Amino acid sequence: MADSQPNAPQSLYAAQEPVFPRKVYGKFRNLKWVIMAVTLGIYYLTPWIRWDRGPTLPDQAVLVDLANRRFFFFWIEIWPHEFYFIAGLLVMAGLGLFLFTSALGRVWCGYACPQTVWTDLFILVERWIEGDRNARLRLHRQKAWDLRKARLRLTKWITWLLIAVATGGAWVFYFTDAPTLLVDLFTLDAHPIAYTTIAILTGTTFFFGGFAREQICIYACPWPRIQAAMMDEDTLTVGYRAWRGEPRKHSEAVKAGEPMGDCIDCMACVNVCPVGIDIRDGQQLECITCALCIDACDDVMEKIGKPRGLIDYMALTDEQNERAGKPPKPIWKHVFRPRTILYTALWSLVGVGLVVALFIRSEIDLTVAPVRNPTYVTLSNGEIRNIYEVRLRNMKNEPTRFKFSVKGDPTLFITLEGTPYTSVEVAPDEMKLQRVYVTAPQDSEPAQAESTDIRIWVEDTGSGTRDYKNTVFNGRGQ
């Protein structure tokens, strides 16, 4: 009798299969260890570097001072009106990413991306505690939780959590004095925003580095979908020399009697891949070009007496040449080509522009705003006075006296509100709002004209540095 029950609908969802990369040795793995140590060292230790700026300024070498709207980087201080420096650095970062991608593919993703660095660190902890690939696979497939599995998992998660807390804690240290904040955090005197930020970054680091891992690179990160526009047939990226490796040892072609290629189907390249792909299937969106498969394959090739480089950094043009029996292009021809030269030139141009702007910038920040209500004042002796609000910022690390003067007509003279002098002192790294009076005698040309172009000068009496703003003097218009 036929089954009258309809067929159960098949699920189109495939559960994520965790990736457990095997430990590997080689030059690219060593390079990744060095980059991990350097980048994590910079991130965790930078807030603790001290830099003496005098008694009135913070001594933290790198500090984003949001309260006072300033950014300190060793001897450099960036003010809000100088945000173009930050914008320039972001442009340089973007151009640098384009440059490295056009030359070496997703080299940023494979070596220096924070997601890659912290995932590598979390996998290292996992390997220390649970063992290498096979041991971790057995533990994952063990359905029943016994005391050993609970102990290993709990130890691993606690270690991950400590790293995640340190990550979130290091971030907030960039925004205030690190030693002071550390004490406040432990005495529960820190601002709630600090605890909230640490909690959010702890949670995201713990989840992204410990559980999401390659899923962030594949699904959350937009760069795999953008990088294709930066690459061409001369871009060096990790690839498999199929013309040398095929047919593989266990392929149907070999079983049918064809000569075997160099690939012995050992799966070493797959087992070390942190995103769980098979590089022998060709270029794939998931590949972050970490080059660990190169180390794994080279090790196997040496053991079986075959030439290294079955998996290697190569370009599409190399494949065409090697298949035709020609030697590949020299590496420098891949790196130095019109696209990369253009990116390098643009990157250098922005960098040189920022350096020049940094060294020629004035230590005086000056703005002049005429008071328009009223546009001018007639004094009892007939003189015409205009009032200006001057915002004067002392960008030096010491108190500085600034002298005011006016140019435009020899009859004009200047006075400052609240002082009998034509100079005023401004505290270090402070801004002063000063009302300035410019006065013209009643019979002078500026007093009788409708408007006169003038220039208000400010001079640092100590260093002689000067700055000016052009404005207008309003008269009676007769």
C-alpha cells in the first residue's frame, strides 16, 4: 500500500560546520606570528607610553581628548579645525588598501586585519588547551558532556573572555589618562560610558574571535566583494598550479591509468585553512590569502621529493605562461605596473601634503567676526567705532602674549575690551574670546566711507609668529 503521507519538506538551511585548522610551520606562518605580536603589542601598550608636554597638558603619548576636542600623537597636537589631518590619514589608509590589494590581493585580510589577528590569537589559545586539529574535532563531535570536556571548554572560554576584556579595556584607555582610568575601573569610580564600551567590545571580541570567526570574513565584511575592482590579471595572490598538480592521486583519471600529478591528495592545504576552503578549487571569495596552505603544501612537497610551489603566490598571467612552458614574470613586474604606480603616487601625494601642512601650520588659530548689531557706533567725540569678536587660540604649550594691530588706513587704531593695552595673554592650549575695537577719527576717510577693507593682525610677541584675518570697517557712508 502506497504511503499516503506527503513527503516532509527538505530544509534549505545548512548548519555552520566549525573550522578547526591544523597547526602548520613555515615562513608565512612565522610572518603572521610576527605581525600578530607587533600589532597586538601596539594596540595594548600604546596608551601606556608617556610623553612630556609640560605641566598644563596630558603626558599620554597617544590620546583622543574628546572633552577638550583635541588629539595628541607624541609631539603632534591636532585641533578640531585641523580635522583635515585625520581625513587625510583616512584617505591614505584607503589608498594603501587599494595599493596592497592590487599588488598582493587580500594581503590585509590575511595578515593584519583585526578580525584575522584576534581569531589567530583565539585559535592559538584553543590549540593550547584542547589540542591540535584532530583532538579538537573529536571533542566537538563528542555529544555527551563529561567532566573533561566541560573543563576544557570552560578553561578556553574564560581565557577568551580575559583577552576580550583586555581588548575592550585597551580601547577606552586611548580616550583618557590610562593609569587614572585603570584605578577608577577597579574602584568602580569610572564613568558608566567606560564600562559600557568595555562590555560591548568584550562581547563582540569574544563572539567574533571565538565563534563567528570566518563567518565575519565571508558574510559580514564587504571587502571580499569590493576587492575584485582592485585586482587584475597581474595581481599576485595565493593559487594552485593545477597544470602541475593534476590529476591528483585519488582521481578517476589516475585510477584509469593516467600519469599522476604532483598533488597526492593529502588534504594538508585544506586542513590548515582558517576559512575551511580548498584552494585547489580555484580563486574563491572566502580566501583571505593568509598563505598557510603554501606552508603546508611546501612541507609535503619536500617530504615526497617534489619541487616547492605547487601552491604559491602567483598571477593569472603566470598561469598562462607556465601552461605554455614559459617562465613566469619576475615579481617586480607584477608589483610595479601602471595601477600600483598610480596608487603609490596618489598615496605619496597625500602623505607629502599632510607633512607639509603639518610643518607650515601656524601656532595661532584666529577667527574674526564683526558685530553687526549695530554695524558701527558713533562716539561722543564723533569717532566711528566698529566692534569685532576675535577667537584666539594659543596652540603652544606655554602662556603666550599676543599683540593686535590693524592695517588698511593709517588713521585707524585698535583697542581691546577690558585692557588698556593692545596685547592679551592666552593660556597654553586654550582659546580666548576677545572683543576688539577699531576706531576711526570723525573726519577720516574710513569714517565717511560706507565700508573700508581692513586687516587685523595678531603677533606672538615671543616668537614673532604672525597671523591675520581680512574684514570690513563700516562707516557713515557720507
